[in-house]
Amino acid sequence: MQTLTIENELTIFTASEMKTGLLAFLDTGSNLEIDLSQVVEIDTAGLQILILIKREAAKAGKSLKFAMHSKPVLEIMELANLTAVFGDQVVLAHTEE
């Protein structure tokens, strides 16, 4: 399984660069995982990138899962009511108070 860790922010300011990198990541294998534990900020543009990469993986017949969701990622997924739609087991990166 190939794993990619997204670090720092996944926002409108980084969306274009992230899109390019994530689409390239799809070419690295057929069983893929994106570690979201290091995402400290995410907005709707970042959420759209995650939706896009999941859709493109499915179209290509590849297995892609998101893992180790940071608190900001989990919060925006819950706000948008998309946690179940992604179909990934939600595991927090670490316990936060």
C-alpha cells in the first residue's frame, strides 16, 4: 500500500498545488492511502479536493482510503455531512481535548 501524508493546510491557497500532487499520487499504485493526521487547516476547497481524488480513484478502479483524520478534517466532514459518504473508517490521529 502506498501512503501519502498531507501536511499543514488544505485550503483554497494550496488547492491547485494539492490537486496536481494528489492526482499524480493516483499513478503510484492501485492500493492507496492518504494520511490526514498532519492537516492543521482545511476549508471547502480542501474538502472538494478530497472528494475529487476519491472520485478519480474510483473511476480508475483504484482503492483509496483516507486515514488518521485530524480534528479539522473530521470537523469539516461532519459539518458537510460527508463522513459516511467517503466510506472510510474514521480514526483520529491523536486524542485532543
